[in-house]
Amino acid sequence: MRNPYFIIDFDSTFTQVEALDVLAGIVLAHSPRREEVVRAIQEITDLGMNGELDFRESLIRRLNLLRAHREDIHRLAEDLKALISPSFQRNRKHLAALRDTVYVVSNGFREFIVPVVESYGLLAQNVYANTFRFDESGLITGFDTENPLSRSGGKPTVIRDLQLQGDVYVIGDGANDLEIWKAGYANKFYLFTENVEREKVRQEADHAAATVDEILYELNLARSLSYPKTRIRVLLLEGVGPQAVAAFEEEGYQVEVAPPGLTDRELAARLPQVNILGLSSRRTVTEDMLRHTRRLISIGVFSSDASRINLEACSRRGIAVFNAPFSHVRPVCEFTMGNILWLSRGREGSPGRQIRGKVLGIIGYGKIGAQLGLMAESLGMDVLFYDIDDRVPLGNHRKCTQLGELLQRADFVSIHISDSPANYRMFSDATFQALRPDSSVLYSGNAEAVDLDALLRHLQAHPNAGCALDLHADRLSQDSRATLEEVRRFGRVLFTPGISALTEEAEEDRAAFIPAKINEYLNTGNTMGSLNFPNIFLPSLKNAHRLLHIHQNVPNVLARINQIFAAHRINILAQSLQTSGPVGYVVTDVDLQYPEALLDEMRGIGETIWFRVLY
């Protein structure tokens, strides 16, 4: 079947800019009137593109302001080659493959358009545009006034005279592109909004497209991306910063920021239309909320704590979950050191103590515990640590094989353990009884690792004991909240409401890290760092298609996948299989050519959870 015809505008469509605006910058580079003239040219351009000024009058006014030379046109063409619209860049090879039916029809000029489109594999004979007239010195004196593209309504005339036999689709951003469709010479006009959106044109356009990807996908032509990014919907809840919004928007996704106070029921109602969900650690995602999701690809938790996400339910539905495991490390360490310094100074009116030479005992020697130890050691403290896992000591830190040894020797005990059920109220009466009477306990966390009733009894029995708690009180039981109020009445108790990880720098890090992880997953299939998917690191994709098959982790799925490839005589360039719990993940790179039936057969494997193709 013959490919459809594409009529593509040049300025602000094929390129990101209006060429005569760029030319103005070249010609007037050293003119004291540069800003004034450039602004005047841009205003004239907008009037013409919105249909508010006769095009020929617009063209004459702009050229009279410029007084450009042939050499300026050569330089303009070279500059424009670096200003191709991103989605045209991504689809360069696909456009070249369609070149026989791609026409560039512009009210611009062949002298700078042809060199640019030829560099993209398009045909010079399929470029219809104005032409300059030059004097003997090479200065532009005007243009060919007989060319229909030099006047309003010229584009429909050109398309009519081409007498194209077949479906015709127009891609452009201006009123003169819209005229082709309105005159009945095109099946559809795509208002191209990647670079500029003209509201007056949008009101009459039958379809808007933010990228070429979306157009090719809709017409089922050249495969460019697995799914147009402009169709991917991102929902961000409160607690997700504006930097993350910008990062997702820059990738081309549709981004919505939910209003504060969105209830779980309201969130569940929105999820069936969402592809990417971003939330803070305070939000819960349950199996019931996910029950009706069909499009959700990934969840980003803008925190190190993803304990409120039902990871197993996400896995069964092929939803990859990512968190930010490192952004909180430095702020929590600094916060804890600040609390140690506060506790060392005692009560008002009594002398405090220096921390140099004092012993810090760290329970849980993971990312935070190890870094805290280095920070404390740099201030002259001796560091002991206890961990149920075998950890390599940093600096001069010493490992205690028994928790009791650490508790008996430490002046300060800082707790940095996971929120697993096994650690619930790990710091109990027995643990407090092993402490020295004048030592201090520090804990920042989201679960009740410290038995608050035991802590209260310890403080009542030991007036010189101290503690610093950084807790979300609203996550405690009613009884525990009542006990916490009793604890806070003691003089050497410091309480903060779960703020240890909240710094501007940490927020910025999370806002950059999570979108980058999700974008990498969608763009390459890379799952490194996912909390619930098999972790696969994948090289960049070159000259191949990448097929991602997420399935229930049962025997023989890989064999059936490869049987499909063999039946279609597909050459496999690379293949990886990893499993994690209920999920299996197969990534296969294949030659560029394969039949459409292969995709249907891959989706038809009974255990398939999700299937995507990257191009």
C-alpha cells in the first residue's frame, strides 16, 4: 500500500524557529538597533502566522528591515541545521524512508530550506517555497512575486496543482497551513505544537500534535517510539516538588499536579487513566487502589521510604516502583549530629560536655549509619556499631558482635534500622536497662522501633538520660501518641515531627533522581534500582528494536518467547532474563525488521503482564 502524503511546514515546525528571525540576528549582529529590529520582525511574523496581516505584506516588511546578503543566507542554513525540532530529529531515519511522499511546503525560501531538509534525507524537488532575488553584489532585493507562496492562500494553490493521488496530511503551526485542509486538499491538519501554539489556529484545527512521534503512531506508519510521550500521563501528588514537574514536562509527558488533600478514593478513581504516579512517603498505595489500573507503568516514591506501597500488588500488574534511596543520607546524618551536639550541652544553667573523645554507638550500619560514623569521627568521637549483617567498617569504626557491648560503652546511641516488622519496638525495656544511666538515645524513623512506654520508664528512672526523637506522630497509635506527650515533658528530650530528611538539597536531589530513573526505564527498559522488578542494566539501543516482556514468574515462558522468534525467523542480537518474586522480565534486542504478527503473539502468551517495544 502506498504511503500517505505529508505536507510539512518549515518554520517553527521542521525547525524550532522562524528562519527570518534567526536571519535578523545574523544580519544585525553588530547593529545598535538589533533588539528593536528583531522585535519588529517577530511581531510582523506573528501577525502573518495568525492570519491578521496579508502574508505578502508581512514578507515585504520583514525583508525591507533586514537588507540581507547571499552570504548571510548560507550562514543561516548552517545555523538552522542545529535547530531542527527534537521530534523531527528523533524520526530522521523514518522521514528519510518516506521521502518520496514528504513535501516541504513553506512561505520561507528555498535558498535556506533545501540545504537543511537535504541533510535529513528529504528530496530537494519536493520542496516548494519562495525564492530570493539578488543584485550583482549579492544583496537581497526582493523575491519572485509570481510564486503563489509569496501571497496569502498560496499553500492551497500549490497542493491543488500537485494533484496528489492518495491520503494527504498537513503538519504545521500557522493559519496558512490550516488553509490547505479548509480548502479540502488534505484529509487532516495536525496543528504542530512542539515549538509554538497559536491559539487562534487551534480554535479551528481538527487535531493537535505535540510531536512527530504522535502522528506516526496514530497513522501506524514508521515505528519511532513504543508509545508517544505526549500521550503518557503523569500524576504528581502533594510533596513532589516543582523540579520534578519540570523534569517530566521536559521529557514531553502530560503532567498533572493533584490538589492537596486528595483522598485515597479520589486517587483510586484517577489511577486507571494514569501512566506514571509520583508521590511522597506519606501516601499509601494498596491492592484495592490498583485493582482497576490498566495503564500504570511506574510509581516514583520521592523518598527513601516506600513502605506504604504494596510492592507485591505492583509486581503482579507490571508496575515498576522506584524510590530515592540516597537523597536522605546526608541530611539525616547532619540532623543527627546536630541533636548529639544539643544533647551534649545539658540543661540550662549547668555545664555541658564536649563530644570529642565520647563514644557514639550506631545500631544499623547501613548507608546512614556508616556516613554518620564518619561525620562523628571527624569531630573526634570514637565510633562503635552493631548490625545483624556483616558490614565492612569505615575509618576507625569498630564492630560490636553483641548489642549489649555497644549499649554499655556508648555515650550516645543512634538507631538507624529498617522499618520491617521484625524491628517493631526493638528498643525495649531490656535494651534500655543495658544502657548507661547518663547516655542519650537518638532515633529518626517512620515505625515504632523504640518502645515509647519503655523509654518513658527509662527517663523516669534516670534523670540524666536524654533522647532525640524525629517521628511522624500521626503514624503512631493513639496510645503511643499519649505516651509521646509524656516523654516530651522531660528536660533532656528533643522532639521533631519527622523533618530529618527535609532539606532543599535533598528535595532537589529527589526531584531529579526519580524522573531520571523512570525516564530511563521507559526509554531503555533499564530497571536498576527498582524496588520490585528484577534489576537489569541495559546498554543503549543501537540499530535494533528492544522488546520488553514482563510476565508471571513460571517455567517455560522464555522458551515460548524464543519459539515465536524462531517461527518468524527473527535474529536475536541480545537477550536477558531476570526474575524477582512473582515477576519475570525478558529483554530481547532484535533486527530492525519483524512482522506485526510477532507483537500480537508475544502479547498473547498467557502469562504476559505487560509487553512494550522500544525503537
